[in-house]
Amino acid sequence: MSQVDYTGMGDRELKRYFLENRGDKAALQAYLDRRKRRSNSIFTKMGYPDFDTKIEAAIRQQMKEYNS
């Protein structure tokens, strides 16, 4: 079996791959690592002067990652 490049996959592609290959523990770990890395970022708080700008940038980044 050939080595799969999880880092070259987009989020949706990696999720789809794992769901189709549930026995691939490395794929599950790659997916969970990616989700964890993305979910722990606190980048602004309500009331900060640049709140709107940071929120808009975060949304754009997530859309870009989701569509890749």
C-alpha cells in the first residue's frame, strides 16, 4: 500500500478520505490534529478596537481552508 499525503489534502478531502477508510488510524490522527490546531485560537475579544477586522479576516481564512 502506498503512503498517503494527508498534509496535501484539504479539510473536506481529508474528512472524506477518513470516512471512506475508517481503519486508517493515521488519517484519523491527521484530521483530529488539524481540527484541534484550528479550534484553540482566541484572537480577539468583544469591545477591542479592531474586533470587526479580526473577525472578518478569521472568517475569510476559514472559508479559504474549508474550500481547499
